[in-house]
Amino acid sequence: MSGLTKQRYLVTAALPYANGPLHVGHLAGAYLPADVYVRYQRLMRREVVFVCGSDEHGAAITMRAHKEGVSPREIVDKYHVLIRDTFQKIGIAFDIYHRTSEPLHHQTSQEIFRKLLENGHFEERETEQYYDESAKQFLADRYIQGTCPICGNPDAYGDQCEKCGTSLSPDQLLHPRSALSGNPPVKRPTTHWYFKLNEHEAWLREWINTGRIDGKQVHDPTTWKAHVIGQCNAWLDQGLQPRAMTRDLDWGVDVPPDIPNAQGKKLYVWLDAPIGYISATKQWAADNRDNWERFWKSEDTALIHFIGKDNIVFHCLIFPAILRAHGEFILPVNVPANQFLNLEGAKFSTSRNWAVWVHEYLQELPGREDDLRYNLIKNMPEQRDSEFTWKGLQETTNTELVGNLGGFIQRVFVLVHKNYGGVVPRSVPDQTFRSGWNAETITTTDQELYQLAKKLEEMGAHIEHFQFRDALRVLMEISSAGNALLQFNEPWKVAQEHPEQVKAVLFTALQYVVALSVAMRPFLPFSAERLRAQLNLSPFADDGELVAILNDLLEGNAILWPDHRIKPPEHLFSRLPDEVIERQIQKLHASTPREAAKPLNDSRPPLKDTVPFEIFAQLDLRTATIIAAEKIEKADKLLRLTVDLGFETRTIVAGIAQHYSPEEIIGRQVLVVANLAPRKMRGIESQGMVLMAEDAQGRLCFVRPDENWPNGFAVR
């Protein structure tokens, strides 16, 4: 299970900013994993509510409005509808898609703010902040631009440099200027409420690392991703500080007006946005005549947040502290944050239009929703950054969906119609044939169905542990076993000589197809519905259908009975032609400034002098996994790594600290020069070298084996 056993699940997905459309990186980061998880829980007959909504406050919204010369309300109304409809069309099955501009959300946010104030969790502070004298307003961090002190980018924002990715504060910017007027801002005093986050440091550390609060186990930390716990500990180790929870803005949730000094103050967007999960649940409960408190105030509920890695600290430290300070809410049992998806060798850049917009994909490639879903799940950045390419989409569609999954289903339908007129044949009990799992094994339908059930259980276990790529792999292993079942037994050849055996094989193959129609639903809901219709079965009710077929299969019972009539064969998937892919690649590059479209390795160093093979052969390159990493004191560029070589662990000092934080590389598979003579660096003996690739900008990335490759094996 994903946490301790619970009676019900409340699943949230990060609220997208209503200031632009969705791209495929958003889907892979938070929404597809959440959707797969929720659809699976419904198939397992578990009570689950899935909430999301548009985040319609904050500087990102007002900046877009300022840029387009319209009001913030016009911006959020436009993009809320676009985002909501895009989610629906790509099959993200929210129970409610709410919005933070709704009165219910404002009321809920103000109630929580007031409760925190009454409980003594805020302090008022007067500080000096940047003010634009010509615009006559204080400037949010995003409204301040200047030169990045790290990379020299002249257009860095007051909260982050989008060129080098460094998190900043406005005071760190060189030559700051207002994004509204372009004039240098001045400092003026202003008063805000600060949440005493520092007072929550001790219990947060225990909760994150042990899953315990006040001696009680509330979640299982072994199911949390290493990079999530690592990022939280990095913040905790630096010491938590009070954080401002209000801003001087004219768009957002008002600080309750009856509170002294509240005039002109709005709640900080990172206070009101996660409260949007609560207000969305309230609205869902009102619409369905249910009690929202069952999902937020009952220890029988598992609260799970699906987010990207840039939101880890807010969902794992700040929001849990707010919930606990309030005193009535439960905390999440897991926050399975994904890493980032890149695009064609470069990072997504919405400002430079280096993106694949989901609504445009749906318009230009109609009927191919599941092609995209499959590719993004297969390449989901669960533990490390991954990449979307158009050629990769073509490959997964043509080879895996058309060739493997669709091919198997098509063959079964054709053979059943050819041999039995589309009617499920009656199989003689205990008729033997070759197993789809192993050509050397002679099996029966009962035994084969039991093996199928165990595979479905394996798929479910991966989903429970947020291993969606592995779960999808198991789904395709079932399809591959079905293809092997046909190939090993060749029913098209032996129909006359061994009719009873052919009946048993095709009867069993049909059970595979029905099982796939259910197992596909979390990943490929559109194709699963079409397959269900081809099988002439009722539409999905999502009420424990996977539980039902598992119980039957484990007992050796059929899930599609003799004499049932299936419809004529139809292709479930179709190939993606070269011209479609080339058109999309050309579109991506044509709509993007030249510098944004450059691949990460656009300038390659010249080759070094050739060396004899005998010298190269002396290198002992081995596969390994990083199991620990830490910064080295007074060494800005160095990390101390502990790597597992399978037969032993070693310490390696690597000059990668400016490219990777320790917490994000734990669990990373790497290649190591294992016979390099030891050398001391900063007093630490380094026992090898980790191989890295470097691009034209000096960025480093790991050279690594295929995922889940065993440690200690030689590279040849």
C-alpha cells in the first residue's frame, strides 16, 4: 500500500496557474500519475475523491494581465476554461475541477488564516520592500527584474533566474528594476504577517524521516521517494525561518478586513493555493450531499499530493505545518513528486514557446489521446529527469501500441471470428497447450489464468508504490505473453488436427483480452473503452472491476464465458506516419527563437588524439548506484558520493555540486571507472570516478546504464 491502511483516499494534483495552457511536461509531472493512481483505486473498489482546480491568484496572473493589457479576471476566465477542457479531453478524471477565485475558496482561506492568527502562529513584522513610485505599488518578487548574480542573466526575476534555475530573493539581484515601469524601485516599510515555520521544525523532521508524530505512526517513509525526503532534509538542515503569508497586492484573497492593518493586504498565493484542495473538496461534497470533513479531518483517510519537484517544500513542509497549526486537519501520507520532463534535448520554456501544448496536440492529432498518455507514462520522470521527443512518440505508438498490444488483440479477434463466427468457444476442461509465459511449460486454462492474475497483482503493487513506469511495463508483459501464447501454439496451423486445443488456446487468449481491457483503463482509458465495446461488454462502472476479475482468475475461473458473441475485429491503434511527426518537429522549431531550439549539446569539443586499444582496455568500467551523497565543507564544487558496486561500496569525490544537489542524485544509476588509482581530494580518498557528459553550456549529466541494470557489471 502507498501508506498505512486507510478506508478512503483523497488525491490532489497541483493547481495549475490559470495564466497559460498546459504542456506535456505538466501532464507527466503531476496529472497523469495522479490519474493512473485514482483510476486504479476505483477499479479496486476503494473510496477515492480526486480534486484539483485553477490557481487564479499571484504575481504570475497579474503579470500576464499586465502584458496583455487586460484585467486579471479576464486572464483567469480564459485559461481556466482552456485548462479544464484540456484535462477532460486528455482523460484526467477529476471528481471536481474548482477555481480559487470562487467565493467558497476565499471564505475557506480567510477562515484558516483567522484560526492560525487566533492560535498564535503568526507574528507581525515591519520590513522594507521594493516599491515602484511611478506605479504606486509594492512589488511582488516576480515584478522585480535584474541581473542574476550567478550567471549574469540580465532578465532574472526576484524569485528565480529562469536561465540558470537559481532560486533568488529580490535583494540578491544586481541593478533591480520594476517589471511594471522599468524604473529602479525604492525600499519602503510595510507590515506583514509571518507564519512561525521555525517552531515546527522538530516535528516536521521526525514526520518526514520516520513517519511518526507524537509517537504515533502516520505514514510509511519507506514508500516516499528519496529525492522528496532529501530535498526536505536539505531545507530542515538549513534551519526553517518564519515566512511571510501576506502581500501588498490588488488581486487575491483579502486578509479578513476586520483584522487591524488588513487594508490592502492579500494572502500570499502559496498560503491560499493549497487551501484550494480543501475548498474544492467542500464544493464536491456540497454537490454530492457528502461531508467534506470525512476527507480532511478523519484519520481513516489517506491524503496524497501529486506534484512536480519544484513544489516539494510547500507540500511537504509549509502546508503540513499550516494544517497542523490549525489543529483539525490530517497530513499527507505521501507526496510522490516527479522530476522534470525535457523536450527534444532542452528544457521546456513557455516564454520562448519551446513546448508541446496539450490542447494543440489534441486538435492536430485527434483520436490519439492514448498514444500521448502511453508515451508520457513510459517516460515519466519518476526518479530523475526524462525527455519527450516526437520520434520517441512515433516509436512507442508504432512498435508497442500497434505492434504489441493492438497486434495481439487484433489477432485474437480475427482468429475467433474465422474459426467460431465471433462466438466464444467452449473449451474442454484440462485441455493442455503451451503456456504464453514459457514455451517449455505445458499448461491448462486454469493454470494460465492464475499466472495472469499474479501479473495483474504485480501491476497493482507497482501502482500502489507510485511506480507507474513499472506498472505499464507489466501491462505490456501481459500483452507479450498473449502474443507468445498464440505464437507457441499456432492455432492458425493446427485448427483441423487439434480442434480442442485450438479452442482452449483461443478461449484463454480471450480471457487475456478481457483482463487487458480492465488493466488498460488506468493508463489508456479511451482505448480500454473501445476494447470494451468490441468485446460487447457493458461500459466501465469503475466499481471494483479489477477486484472482481482478480478473484475469478485466482480461482481459475473465466471472465468471458462461452457462447458470448464479440464484435468484428477493428484496429485499436494506428501507426503514426513519418509525415505527421516531421510536421510537428518543424512546427516546434519554426515557432521558437533559434537560441531556445538549440539542443543541450549544440557545441561539441574536438576529438582528442587516438589511443591504442590496449590502453583503453585497461580501464575497468562498472555499473553502480549512488546510495549516499553529501556536500564537502568549504568545497563549492565537490560532492562526496557513496556508490554501490554490487560487490562493495566506495567513496568517490565528484566535482558536480554546482549541477546537482545531494538529495536529487540518491538512487541514480551511474557508470564508474573502478580501477582508477585512489587520490585524496580535500582530505578524502576518492576511490574511482563517475562518468559525466558535458554540454556547450558546461552543464553536466550522468552517463548511465539502462534503468534497473544490476550493479557491478562491466561496460564493454
